[in-house]
Amino acid sequence: METEELRKELLKMVETADEKFLKKVLALAKSYEEEKGTDWWDTISDEERKAIEEGLAEADSGQLIPHEEVMKKVRARFNKPE
């Protein structure tokens, strides 16, 4: 759906909506506006940041596992044929 079509559809819904719906849409819109300029890195926990940084450091130092090896382990674990 194109942006203009989305606008038209949303306007139709808003025109006939009850108060409960309008409050939810308004809250969602405000939440979106607040988050728009926020970097996802600033929204995750310290533990998540640490795990990502550790993974990047491992990758930078060449400690990688080839995709095919990972897939073999996953298939074996979940008993799925290749």
C-alpha cells in the first residue's frame, strides 16, 4: 500500500472511530514521534550492549564459526534433515 493510500485508509478509520480507538492511536503516534530520533543502541540494556560488543570483538579477532557448521548443529539439535 502506498503512503497516500495508507493516509486515506487511516483517515476513514479516524472519522468513524470511538474515543477509545482515538486515544490509542494518539498514544501510538506520540510514542513514535518520541522514538523517531532515538538510536536503538540507547534503548537496549547494558547486558545486551556487552553481548554485542563481545561478539564484535570475537568476530574482529577471527573467532568465527562458518554458517554451514552452525546450520548442521541447528539441524541436528532440532532433528531436521539437511
